[in-house]
Amino acid sequence: GAVVSQHPSWVICKSGTSVKIECRSLDFQATTMFWYRQFPKQSLMLMATSNEGSKATYEQGVEKDKFLINHASLTLSTLTVTSAHPEDSSFYICSARGTSDYEQFFGPGTRLTVL
Amino acid sequence: GQNIDQPTEMTATEGAIVQINCTYQTSGFNGLFWYQQHAGEAPTFLSYNVLDGLEEKGRFSSFLSRSKGYSYLLLKELQMKDSASYLCAVKDSNYQLIWGAGTKLIIKP
């Protein structure tokens, strides 16, 4: 099956710093990648959808200047949390969709803790 | 608005059968998904239904009725490792996934 990796798997940072999370599709070309955030005991919340080579589409309430998304190639998308604060601490999960329209493949997630 | 409802938590016994229901109201329908998510991990794909009926895959089966806006995930011969959250998600007319809040399934020996 299709494999999606995320790096790092966990990160601890100080308030005010920026953190970059990478999402890679390892064995397929991901035309679309999705970034989700999940707080404890809550469901996935879609943050943004990105298509290769174009600007990401952000969900309502998600600050695009704070959560910078770059999808520069068909196998890599990055999410940068700028000037992170403790309330940004969460589990960030990416998923990727290839040419098959129906299935998304999830990365293993990145746990961000902002002190 | 768009809405997906599933029970918050269910408890079942090892070796038994459990059915997790999901009802949905979305703008359009392009398929329904079930995902399993263990605590602290990303979701893993279980099943996909786009036509009415039952899809069976080993111990897991998923049923869909589009006219009723209803699906269920059936888990047979429950094992302790099946303890997880089960997420129902519907793809709407814009091909965007709308997620339910998930059902936490607790398996007791």
C-alpha cells in the first residue's frame, strides 16, 4: 500500500519559535495533501488542503500566516507553525491522495509540544 | 450544515460482535469511509462504501444505506487489539472528507 511519512514524529519547542513538519509520499505521487490537527480526545480537524504547485486552501478559522504550507513537489508538503504558542500544542497529521480519487493515506503524525 | 453522528463510546467483550453506527447529513455524497485510530497514532483505513450494501473484509464489515444516510461498521470475533477509536467520514459533493468525532471502543476480557 501507499506510504506517507512525517518528520519529526515529535517535537518540543519554546514559545515564539517556529517549527517545520515535513510530509512525504514515499511510493506514489501525491497530487493533493491534507493537514489535520487533532486535540486530545477530539476528532480530526482539517486545517488546509494543498495541491502541488499552488497555494493551499485553508479552512475557516485557520490562520494562513501562522500555519505556512508549501507543496513544492508531488512527494513533499511542509507545514510551518510560526511563532508557536502553548495553545498550538497538538497532534498534527498529514494525509496524501494520489490519482485514486477515493482514498487518503495518512502519515504517522507529529506531536508538537510548545512550552 | 454538515453533520456526522456516531456514539461517543462503546464497550464490548472479547470474542463478541459489536456494531458501530454512523448517520450523516452532508451536501452531496461521494463515499463513506471507516478508519481505525489507536491512541496517539494516525488513522488507518478500514473500509470504503459508495454503493448501498455490505462490504466484508475479514473480521470487519461495513454497511451503507444512502437513502437513510446511515452506515455501520461491524466487528466480529473481537480482540483486545481492536480497542481503538473508529472514525466515520463522508466525502461530500466537493470531494472533501467530513469527519465524525469518532467512537471509542473498549474491549473487556
